[in-house]
Amino acid sequence: MFYAPGVVGEFFAGVGLLGRGIGMYARSPRLVLLGIIPALISGALFIAAYATLIYFVSDLAELFTWFADGWSEGPRDVVQVLAAIGILGLGGLIGVLTFTAVTLLIGDPFYETISGKIEERFGGVPGEIDVPWWRSLRRSLWDSIRLIALSVAIGIPLFFLGLIPFIGQTVVPVIGALVGGWFLALELVGVAFYRRGLRLPDRRRLLAANRPLALGFGVGVFCCFLIPLGAVLVMPAAVAGGTLLARKVLDLPIDAPAPSTPARG
């Protein structure tokens, strides 16, 4: 309990980084146009995929609750409804994480530009590593696959916990937001970390050392992504906020230097 105020403060500082990213992005019309194109493409694909999941969710719920086939109608319907909610929740969690990964891959040059401009505003990147785009794309793809596989492995137990009455509708969504927020933070600092020659293990290590800050940022992004069209509109700003988060955990300045005042004679 002694550390609670500091933890809470760091969490909301992470949320504040997303707010700063939104503000910086919104004040740059050119960046708005750059960032929204790949998000629109990816968003259309994922809306279609989730609509398909909704259409077939009843069939999937019956498939996953085969053990209740011999039950009376009331209890069987309750279990199937809980299973349908769990399937949609798991689909939403995986969708949010894969949306980020796919959008970053589609819009790699766009988001590299957004992140680079944020870096320039606060002093640039000393010793920046120039990695060919194709090599950066390959590394991003591999790291994203690893993150998505891990998120699915964690999401499956959450799906079964979601079948438990009350806990599945209260505790599990909170855990899902924390898990999803953590993976989103790992994804969104990737552009800035690659620029420095750092990979996924480096991201995990540095964000783990600043976990409340990273979770505040990631959970904020996760909640925005749950709003209809929120993922499309917020994605470019999340990249800007992720760049600020990366600079923060790397002990680099994220405040513009104050203008110098001419000396008076």
C-alpha cells in the first residue's frame, strides 16, 4: 500500500502520454492524413471480420458448450449466452491487438514519419540506426506474430473464465483491459525502438521496469479502441504517444526546451 500513490500517479501519467499524443497529432493536419489512411484500410478489414464473428457467434457458442447439450433448456441457454459473450470478448481482445499489428505493418512508412517528427521535436535520436525498410518490416512482422501468439495464449484462459457468472462479466473484462493494454504498449513503442536497433526483448525489459506508466498508456489506448471507429481515429495518435512513452522509458526528454531569453545589458 505504501507504493500505491506512486503507482496510481504513474498509471495516469501513462494515460497523459496518450493525451499528449492525441494533441500533437490533431494539431498537424498533414500527419492526420498520413496516419488515417492505413488505419482506414485495416479498420475496414477488421470490421468485416468482427461482423462475421457476430453472425456465427450462436453456432460457435453451441459448438464450445457441447457438454450442455443434454441439460434442460434454461441452464443450457444461460451457458450458451455466457459462451457467446466470452467469444465476442476474446474476439474483441484479439481484434484490438491484431488491428494494431496489421495497421503498423500496412502503414509502416506513415507511422515512421509521425514517430520521427515527434522525435525531432524533442531533440532527435542520437546515433540513429538506418535499417532498410524491408528488414524493418520483416522484424516488425516477426515480433508482431510473437505478441499476437502470446496474447491468444492468454486470451483463451480468459475466455473460459468468462463463462463463470459474475466473475466473467466483472473481473475478466478488467484483466482483459490490463492484458490488452500491456500488449498494445509493447506494440506501439516498436517504431521508436527499432530506430535505435532495439528489439522485442528490450521493449519488454524497459516497459516492465516502468509497468504502471506503460499500463496507463496501453489501457488508455485499449479503451479508445473499444469506441466505434476509435481504433481508426486514435491509431496515429497512439503511435505519437508510443514514441513519447519510448523516450520516457529510455530517459530521454519529452518536453520541448524553453525558448531562450536574450540577455539584457
